Amino acid sequence: MTARTASTEALFEDACAGDRAALARLLSIIEGGGDEARNVGRMAYPLTGKGYVVGITGASGAGKSTLTSSLISHLRGKTQEVSVLAIDPSSPFTGGAILGDRVRMQSHATDPGVFIRSMATRGHLGGLSLATSEAVRLLDAVGSPWILVETVGVGQVEVEIARNADTVAVVVNPGWGDSVQANKAGLLEIADVLVINKSDRPGADQTQRDLEQMLELSEFAPNAWRPMIVRTVGTTGQGADELWSAITAHRTQTTADGSLANRRDQRLRNELRAIIERRLEHRAREICTGDRWDAIQNEMLSKTRDPWGAADEMLAGVL
Amino acid sequence: MTARTASTEALFEDACAGDRAALARLLSIIEGGGDEARNVGRMAYPLTGKGYVVGITGASGAGKSTLTSSLISHLRGKTQEVSVLAIDPSSPFTGGAILGDRVRMQSHATDPGVFIRSMATRGHLGGLSLATSEAVRLLDAVGSPWILVETVGVGQVEVEIARNADTVAVVVNPGWGDSVQANKAGLLEIADVLVINKSDRPGADQTQRDLEQMLELSEFAPNAWRPMIVRTVGTTGQGADELWSAITAHRTQTTADGSLANRRDQRLRNELRAIIERRLEHRAREICTGDRWDAIQNEMLSKTRDPWGAADEMLAGVL
């Protein structure tokens, strides 16, 4: 056993005992990737399954952070502990998290029953998705009963991360239906709870009717969960209790009918597939170096080989 | 030679002779992927290099389609032929293109000197990026002198597709600087021309000063191209000539200093790497089937193996 491994194990033990600094360091290790991250994942994995994961997603500006903050307040009012992962894959170049109005959430930062962590992409987006899963598992393993995963934006990766939750809340605003550009179908498809936030603004009734209509047009299996619609005002906390009731109703039903267990199994299967893809990508990077790589690229650039033929040549003997 | 191959070859010959229906069918083949798509790519590749590719990107609502439409009018006024690829990766679930205000562009649809095509993601986003490159090459090969590639949205994939152009125009609006959420740094990083569209609205001067300041803070190699700032009003066509002048100025300089050739080489190298990654992903999908796959997944679900250990086991003997 190396000193490094011992240190990660000590951190893990401390994090399980409630040491937040140790937990934060382990999350940094997960973000960093590599063998040490894997070591954290290996320790966490057998201890997982007790925490409940709520995904919160929606277009930017919908008030997700404020809403998350009001959910935290609601949970703290019931003396529940809660962890929040705020995921921001929107910054492909700078690699830095754009905090924006997330600052508001920091009002909970000094509360020992609340743990908040931002994660931003470092290069590969698939990597962020995997790192988020690992981070969720770590929070679960160290005993967090509620893990809120908030994603910024509604691109494919954001939606994929959000849907990797036990309950997915999709946040919209009054007037949402007017926007041609919103990825409505995709968002509705993953929603277990539909939240009309900023519902004190004009148009909330119309938005509710629109959403109800869309749900009526959707097909659900008999006895399957039908998405609930909840109205909130994140800035005042109004509706946070109804939202939480909807989330726990979803949990109760899906626990009872077995669909939660199925969803969790499916999530792990997808993750395994993603890990395998990442390993192969890593192999691809190893292949694409050296003299042979240079030579084949030059043949392609001089148009004696097309890109697909060049790929065949590089992969010969590997696949 | 199979009948199928002969048919694709006949289509290619027809497309090279100016048959737009044949061109449209070849683009559908490229979108569909597989061996037939590759066959199209192989025929097109040696004929490429004469067309010039202009990428147009920016936040949704910035007026890219209207601006593209005014560029088309400008080029048609100079009797130049032009092709447009409108790329929409924003719809991960439905797989359908969200046309939105792109309808406006259709005023050019009956003009035989204009070829417009929408492409949306079908599943894998990386696949859309590769299909876009193939589509651009096909348009180049059949003799299109100008290929405009317009992307919707500013996520990583959209930005990657847009930057795969010879000249990249980034479209912003007055007041753009107020938005915390915009991926400014990333957009500026790829811009060869910065377009302030809707510049008849208040705040255009301030936005211009902001952009100039950002450019002043950026570092450029001596004699390297410095992004030009152009003001336009897409709805009236105002500024389309200045925008086109900026694009051609960029072309002239980068052709002279060799950076265009470098950029094109780098683009092909990146594409080759992407093709290799896709092949490996395909291999991963092949691996992840069958009894052994089921058994290892079950070990993972029962927590006797963690996901990383399960991946090791599946990849043993492959990598």
C-alpha cells in the first residue's frame, strides 16, 4: 500500500465520519480523474444506495439556483441534511464554473447540514458526466440522505446528467411556451416533476394549461408515474413544500412499483458503457501519436488517402 | 460493383453536373452514415479544396438566420452561387430540426444559385460534427464556391462545428455584455469576424466598445489576423456588404500568410482523430452485448464489482 492510497483511504474514513474538508478533497480527486479517483470510487461503491438523488434542470434564467436554494431551506426546516452538486458544462474553453446567481445559494454555505459543490467541465464532457456520477456516489456513500444535482443549460450533456437522478424536476417559467428555441420535447421527456417557477408572473395559468395538454397527449404505461405540475416562486420560497411533496410522492411510488430500482440499474449499466467508451477513447489517443501517425496524416493531407481510409490504417491490428 | 454503389456513383456524377436533387440525396446518405456515406466521402475527398467555408454562430435569438439570409442576398447580387448548411444539434431526443425563424431563409429556396440544407442530430453529437464535415466536403466537391455553415446555439458541439470553417463569424447583439450566462470567452476565442447584429437597437456603441476592449486585452501573434468588428441589421440587409468584405479580407490574409492551409490541415487531423474515436466507440457497443456482458453487469449491480472493475473485465483481451 502506497502512502498516497493510505491518504485517500484516511480521507474517505474522515469523510464518512462527517469531515467536510475531507469530503471536498475527495471530490477534487474525483474531478481530477485517474487512478486516485478510481480508488475513491472503489471505496464508495459498496456503501451506496441509501441516498436519494434529485436532478434539477431547465433553461438558463429559469431560476434553478434560487429554486434549489428554497428547497434547501425547506429541507433544513425539516432538519434534513442535504448536498448540492451544481454542474456547469457550458464553458468548454475556460474550464471555469460560471457561478452567476448561484452565489445566492451560498447563504447556506455556513450551515453544517448543507454541503454545496460546483463542478465544471475540464475538457471532455463525457468526463464531466462520469465525474458527476462518481461525486453523487461519494455523497451517497458518506451518508448524505438527499443529493440535489442542478445543471445549467439544456444541452444534451446537461440533460443527460440531470436524467441520471432518481427524480428529475424540470423548471420552466410562465411564457415558456412562446419560445420556439427551447428543447421542449426533450425536457418533457425526462421530467418526473414539472415546475413552473416565477409563477407570480403573468402567464402562469396558460403555461400550466399548456403543460397539462402536453401531458394529456403523452402516453404513459398503466399505473406508471405521471409527471406532476407544481408552481413555485423561488425568490420567496412559495411552493417549495408542494415541490418537495411531489418529489417524495414520486419516490414513494417508484420505490413501491420497482421502477426506482430499474432506473438505478439502468443508470449503472449506462455508466459502465460510458466507462468502456472512455477507455477506448484513451486508447485512441495512444494510437494517434508517433511516426506512423505522422506518415498517415501526411498521406491524408496530400489526398492520397481519405480520412476514413487513414482511420482504417491506424486501427489495423487494434480492432 | 454492386447496383447500390453504381447508383451512388451516378448520383455523385449528377450532383457534380449541377443536379440539386442528386446533391440532396447524397446529403441524406451522408446523414444516414454507414458504408454508403463513406463511399460518398471517398468520391468527394479528392475533389475538395476550392470551396470556401464560412461558419456563422452565436447565441440563439442573435439573428443568425436572418443575417445568413442577408449574406445570401448580398452574394446573389454579385451573381455568386452559395450553399448553406443549417446545423441544429439542440434537439437530442426528437432528432428533428427546429426550423424556427429559419423559415425566412426559404425565400431563397427557389433561387437555383442557392442551395440550403438543414441538418439535425440523430443520436450521437460527434456524429453530427463528422456528418457536417462530410456534407461541407461534398458541397465543395460538387463545385460550391461559398459554403455557409450556420449553427444554432453555443454549446460545445455547436462551437466545434462552427470553428471547423475557414472564416468564423460570431454574431452578438447590443446588450450582449449584460448577460452573465453567455459563453463569451469561448465565442471570442473562435471569432475571425465579430458581428454586432440588430445594431439599430440601443447599446450597439457600448457593445462595440466592449468588444474592442476585449480584443485589446487579447494577445495576437505579430502580423496575425485580428478579428474585425462589423455592425449589421439582418432584417434590412444593412452591413451585409461590410460583413462580406471582412470575411474576404480574412480569406485574403490567411491565404497569403499560410494560416488558411494550416487551419485546413489541422481540421483534417482533428477529423481523423474523431473518426478513430467513433470506430472505437462502435467497437465498445459490440463488446457490450452477450452473456458475458450480462454476467458482468449483474456482478456490478449486486456490488461484487464496481463499474471500473467491470469495465476492466470487459476490455480484457481487447485493449
